[in-house]
Amino acid sequence: MDRKKERIDALAASGGSASTALLDSEDAKSGGGSIIADAWRRLRVSPVFWVGAIIVLLFLLLAIFADLIAPHDPGQLLLRSQTRLSRNQLAPPQPGFPLGGDLLGRDEFSRLVLGSRQTLLVGVFATAIGLAGGMILGTLAGAFGGVVDTVVMRVVDVMLSIPGLLLAISIAALFTTPSQWSVIIAVAVVQIPVFARLLRGQMLAQRGTDHVLAARALGVRRAPIVFRHMLPNSMSPVIVQATVVVAVSIIDAAALSFLGLGSQDVATPEWGQMLGEAQQKIDSYPALAFWPAGCIVVVALGFTLLGESLREALDPKNRR
């Protein structure tokens, strides 16, 4: 029995199909390697991948070392004396304050730098929660099928029929006290059906593979088949999708904060919140909106380029 289980595990590790084994043997004859090595050979010559990777890396470093980079406390009114809203006057850029001050006389550059950390936290946590919820629903639908699959997919279809941003706004509005966590939960719920449908499709494809059929023929229980063979072989597209979803989560979170449904703590900056505050003087000082909006666009672009590059590199249709 142990020897048979080892053979099943070997089939699972190779992808579980004769066609995959044939492709691997052909790659070996032609000097190829594993799927990961083959994907890396395409990624390292892809300018799109490197642009996305550099943007994401710089964003991560900025968020991690924000306390060291920001020259001032983002909540202190250091330029208050130069701010005259009644006269439509804000503190201009000056030594020590490269972007000048905001509507309350706070250092705009420091708030922009510290805001990257809040944006990263919202994007990562929302994606992680959405991924966890989607994995639960997708695994149930793909593993059991039948009535369970029908019920889960109908719930997913209902959620997907509602525009994502509208659903996020509706969920965030249910919280009596808007906060960063209300934004995270609202954005995460929107992403759950995306991951659920993707994982369910991958699980259904795995149900007909050789290693799953062999395990069933040997009488292996459903749980080991799902968690040892089907689920691990279905996760690659889901993980790649998570990279793209981070960009969507950042944009949705910024939209909720812009609408006033995010954190109300003005001492803790967030790019969407800064964009909302800038609307009061956007006609006279468009730079107040340009900087946070530009950061949101660039970071979302970086994650999108990185995710799309990974998706193309790991696509078996692109293997040569």
C-alpha cells in the first residue's frame, strides 16, 4: 500500500497526466527544465516583468522604511503659520518640505510616504482575506460537486452580478464607525467570488487527472485526495491571480477612503484619504490630488504588470 501511495504522489508531483509527462520528457530532450525554470527563462527577458517588479519592490521598500524616509510627523501642523485658506494660500515647497504643506499645514511629502504603508496593509490584508474565503468556497465546490457545487456557485454568481465597487461601498456603509478594517473587509468580500470561481475551475480539471483517479481506485478517502493532490496542483493560477487582485484592492480601498468610508483618523495618512481631502482646493492646488493619485496609479500598474507577466510565463500554452 505504501508503494502504491508513493506512485500516486509521484503522479501528482508530475502534474498527473500523461500529456504533461510527455511534455516534460520532450523538454528534457530539448534541454528544457521544470515549469518554474522555463517560466523564469521567459520572465528574465521580459521588460514588462522587470518594470512591474521594480515598481513593486520600490513600493515595498518605501512602505517598510517609511518611518526612516519621512522627515516629519505626518500629523503635526508644522506649516500652519503659512496656511491661509481664507486667502486661498497654502505653504509652498521649501527646504525640508519638498512638496509643501496640505490644507492644515502638514508636510505633504511625509504624509505621502507614510500613506504608502497604510495602502500596502489594506491591499495585502484584503487580498489575503479574499483569498482565504475564495479557497474555502472553491474547495467545497470543486471537491464535492453536485448540490454543494450548485449552491456555492449560485452564491458566487449573485456576488459577481453586482459591480465590485458598488458591493464594496454597500458593505463599508454597514459599519457604524468607518475605519481601516471596514475598508479591508469590504474589499475582501468583493474578491472572494473571483478566487472561488478560479479555484473551483482548477479543482474540476484536477478531478479527471490520472493521480486522482488512481487514488480513488485504491480507496483513498476524499480528504487526502483533495488536500494532498487536487488542491496543491490547483494553486498556481490562484496565487498569480492574487498578485493582480492586490492592484484592484488598492484601487477599491482608495475609492472607499475617497468617499469618506475609510479611516477617519487624519493623523494616519492614506492615499485615498489624501485624495479626498484635496478636492477642496483641486482647482487652485491640483498637486494635492496629483501626488496621491499618481502613487495609486503607479503602484496598481506595477502589481498588474507583475501579475500578468507571471500568468503568461506559467501558462502551459506558452511553453516551447
